[in-house]
Amino acid sequence: QVQLVESGGGLVQAGGSLRLSCTDSGRTFSNYAMGWFRQAPGKEREFVAAIHWNGASTYYADSVKGRFSISRDNAKKTVYLQMNSLKPGNTAVYYCNADSGPFRRSSNYQWSNKWGQGTQVTVSS
């Protein structure tokens, strides 16, 4: 069962950096791809980044490529999102999620319907 807890959000000035963390204590973390999503006020939740279950591949939304980096530490059951060169438009609640199937070979992830509480990121201009 997925149990996700996000942390690391906060208020930062434009151009600054934050590192978000997400722990999944509910199952064998290392067997599942993990992803980050965000939802800005008045907008739909959108994909930000994903990392394959074995860490071999990562995927990013075009809007964050080159500025954000996703990584995972399977021993700590934690996935990270390093966010650099932040912009006011990056302001949102950030959520992590886990693929619903283990050891998936493709990147056609089927994200769980279980979401954590999210962590607020606010970027001031």
C-alpha cells in the first residue's frame, strides 16, 4: 500500500533552489517508478518528472528540463526533486506518486490514485 509523505517546500526568491523529498513507507519502494507532479492555483495537476524503478531513466516536462533533477535513494525509500533557477511560475503544491505496477519495463507508468498531502513551493519575484 502506498504511503507518501512530501517535504522540503517553502518560500524562495526567483533564481533560488529547493530540494523536495518524498518517502514511501508503504511497500517495496525500489520496485516502483516514482514521479513528481504539481498543481498551481486554478490549474490541473501536471506531470513534472519521473524516475524508473531502477533509476536508469528519468523523464521531465519540457518546462523544467535543465533546471529540475529527479533522483532516488532506495535504501531510504525516498525520491528527491532538486529544483534550480526557480521561477514565479513554478509556484504550486508539489506531489509525488508511485507507479501502480512493479518492475515496469516501459515508461508507460500507471500512476496510483493515492496522493500524499503535497508540499507548497512559493517562488517570489
